[in-house]
Amino acid sequence: MGPISGGRRKIPTVLVAFLFAVASAGCSWLNPPTFSPEDLKDVRTDVDYRMVLTHWKRLTGEKVIVGGKVDSVDNRTNRAFIRLIPMPLDENDHPVEPESTHGYLLLIVDGPVDPSRLSHGKKITVIGVVRRMRYPVALDNGGYLHLVTLDVLRMHTWLPRVIISSPPMGPVMTPPGGGPYVPSGGIP
């Protein structure tokens, strides 16, 4: 017989440690990293989109990771130009809604892209090399539309977040004599 104390079995410490390790590491396989460690080699992770927009001259030639929402896609035969509304990234490199944003990033991709995967409003995260400012356009309010260009090395497109709602708790109320499976149009 196993060790019994007051009618209860003792749970071995090793089992508790194992269950704790599984519970704490369990999320990593449900939420894999956006980019592999090889992709992130030599990437300046201390740089965000605000720094790219304001200090692009100092960052020219640097690999950075940025994300945001696709504003427009211009496909050409040998490359695509994606105008990106930049957004801050969370701990999983997923773009999150900013308080406000100023400027755009112009992503340059070798070869055309599938416009259905990169439609307006689609969230993406990219690893790219900062290149230059391209055609700053004067706006009516006196500001400029900044188009800092990045050559895209890796791109990750995000699926829209799904909110799962549960059915209402409690009994299902039905009309008398109708049974629990009455179509909304009346009695079958």
C-alpha cells in the first residue's frame, strides 16, 4: 500500500513540479514565436516604428522589426510597394492599436504579392532593412506625409482576432408544446 495519512494520499513533489512545468510551458506551443531566432539575428529589437520615422538617416542599413495595418498595395511586375500605417508591437510582435500615428512606412517586397492576403486594414509584421525617405508629401495642415522605405526580408500576416462567445447559461425557454427545438419561424 502507498503512504496514507488520515485517509488521504500524498502527492509526490516530483509530480507537482512536473505539472507546474507543463502548465507554465504549455502556452509556448499554443503561441509560437512570430519569427525564428535565425530570422531575428542582427535585428535591432530596441527600435520601434517611431524611431524609424524620425531617425531613419541614422538607421539606414539597419535591420528592424515593425508592424501595422496595410493602407494600400501597389503591385508591379518585379516588386510590390505596400504603404503601412505603423503600429506598436506587443510581446508577440503583433501590431496593437496606437493612441495616434504620424507618417507611413513604404515596404518594398521583391516580386508581386497576393492582394487578397494584404488587403486594406490587414495587420502584418515585417523584418526589413531601413533605406531612405521617399517623396515626403506636403499635407494641407502644414505637415508632411513621411514615406520611409524598408526592404522587406520577412513578412508575417495576422489572422483577425476571433472572440469566442459561449451560449447563454441556464435553461432554454420555449413556448408551451413547442419542445426545445422550434425553428424561429414557428411550429414545425
